[in-house]
Amino acid sequence: MTIELIPAERFTMQELTDLYNQTRVDYMVPMPMNASRLGEYVHDFDIDLSQSCVARAADGQMLGLCMLGVRQNEAWITRLGVLPATRRSGVGSALMDCMMENASKLGAKTTQLEVIKNNLPAYNLFLCKDFKETGEYLVMRRAPHPASEPPRGNVDWLDSEKALEAIQAYPNHLTWINASESMRNAQDVEGLRLTLPDGGAGWLVYRNTKFTLRSTLSHLIIHTEQGNPIEVGTQLLLNLHTRYAHHDTYAENIHKDDPHLSAFHALGYFENFSRIEMLHSS
Amino acid sequence: MAKILYIEDIKDNITLVQKIVTSRGHEFMSAENAETGLEMAFAHHPDLILLDLGLPDADGQTLSVWMRNDPILETVPIIVLTAWPEEVARHTVEAYNLNGYLCKPFTMAELVQIIDTVLNKSSA
């Protein structure tokens, strides 16, 4: 099959959205988007549509797409999708080669991506392109419900600027979507800083996204500066969910060995799926 | 007979479910995204909502929260129809206080049975 690779910037956001949704119609984790959400995704995660690609057959049939995020000397491959009827014909490989080449041209020293755990065709494709696993991350949900106990500790609620300052001092690795650049782009970042009577201290940063009628909490990052991470994490989450008792919450890319995981579970978070982060170094 | 709203973004699924639901004599309506689904729920007060979790604007979990937080819609039974794995669907139904689930692909008999069961419970 002859595959033509066309910069994604030549398509409208609606065309890209329609193509993306068609590639994911049978996906193991259904995550359709509309043009508005894809536009936010492009903005928040620094997707460069001039370096992203749509694959098209010689007869004009759309085959798939892939997007490239670019930050200084790092790149991120995302939204790779191929229409179900044209899989296993080299389209995904061609899109990946195009993204890798574009990342290299832009001077990226590393290129990262995430693949949903057990998506073996994609995982094997990335292995073939010399990507190596760097970590496993959980995507969790929490339905709004009353907290089981009143929260403790002295809390300072952080505005966007202070919340971003906290993230920049975060000592551990953050995946692309939770990185400080993504949070800064999103402009709906808030946080809280907690001090407990026993000296325990830490902070929690999150996005508070306004929809038409309600808000949703997402992209949580927890850090314990002092004390027991489970206790500090529990109190941070208790304070958050007491303040936002009616908010749905979506915690993305929490490392599977995050020391606060027990706190998430204690507060009613449950796992939806896992992502494997992979890295390619040039 | 009941008034049933199906919120689902894939047209083929809507067509399939519409055939099943109307063949049982129910009134059927559909919406392809969360916001339209919410508007239709407010406007038509359905007896039952069939809800896909993967929607293009806000996902089904978030939409169910909006509905459960509203005094008009809080008691409307919601059945999740999803491609998510069964364990996730079960956790979602429990956590979000929903009324049942079916994982895709499902049979006509399974859909008819869960609709009848949930409608009977809600009218009891």
C-alpha cells in the first residue's frame, strides 16, 4: 500500500477529531473527543500540528494519524491511531517513523510516549522502534461521595501561580500530561499545602476544570515533604474532597509505586487502566 | 411502556439499541454527547437512561455525576453500556450509584433483560 504522510496542520480540528475517533472506535479504552477537547489537548500538551501527521492512501482514503508534542529537547508521541480496516499494513509504523524523524530534526534528545497496558500490537510496534519501558502509571477515578472523616491539619489553598511553583520543585518524574509545562498551559491549576500537628507536611496540585454545568478535578500530583506519605496523602485528599464534595475526580498517571497509593484507595479511588511509559533516546 | 434515553456517540450502536428498545414497545430517544444528553434528560424526563461511558465532550461517569446531583434527574435509573472491561464497569456502577451495566458486545436478550429488571425495580 502506498502511504502518503501529510502534516496534520493541513486539516481542520474537526477533520482530525473525526479521524481520531474513527481510529479508536474499537479501542480497548474508549476515549472519543470532540473538536473542542482535541483543541485543548493540542494546546495543553504542546502538540505541534506541523510536525504531526495524517496518513492517507493514494486514493485519498484516510488511514490514520499521529501527533507530536515538542518541548525544548524533548518530544512526545501521542494519539497514534489507525483505522481498523487498514491495520497491519504498515500505517502505524510509517506514522511512527515520521514522528521519530520530525522529533530528531527538531533536536529532541529523548522521545517519550505512553501505551495502554496490554495493548500488545502498539507495545510491540514501539519496542521495534527501540522504545524502552520506563514506568507503569495508573489512571484512577473517584466518584463524589462524602468523606469518611473530617480532614485534619492546617491548609493553605494555592492559587495557580503557587501551585505551579510547587510542581516545579517536585523531585520525581512526571509524565508529559502532568508535567509543569502541561499544567501551566492548562490555566485551571490549583493546589493545597498541608501541615499536620505531628510535623507531617506536603502538597497536592490538581486541575479544576469547568464544564458547562459542573467542574471536574483531574491531573492530581501529591508530594510529601515530611512525615508518613500515607497519612499526609490521606489528609491532603480528605481536605480536597471535603472542599469539593460534589466533584468527579480523574487521577491520571499516578506511578504504580507512588507512596500515596494507599491514600488514594482509602479515599475511594479505583483503577480504570494502566499506562506504560516508554522512552527513546537518540 | 417506558421512555428511554440512550446517550452514545457511535451511530451504529444507537441504531442497534433503538431497534431492540422500540421492538419492546418503549419510546426511544438518543443523544450523541454528554451535553445534549443532559439537555434531553431535562427536557423529556426519561424513565431510564442507557449511558455509554466514552463520550466525546465529557465522559459517562462525569455526566452521571451531573445527573445524580440534580433533583429532577437524581432518581432516574441509569444503565451503563460500555466497552470497558467488566471489572471497571462494575466498579463504576457501584461507585457512581448507577443501576446496572452491560459490557459490549451484548446480546439482544441481555439488553432486554436488564432494561426490564431495572424498570421493574424502579416502578416497584
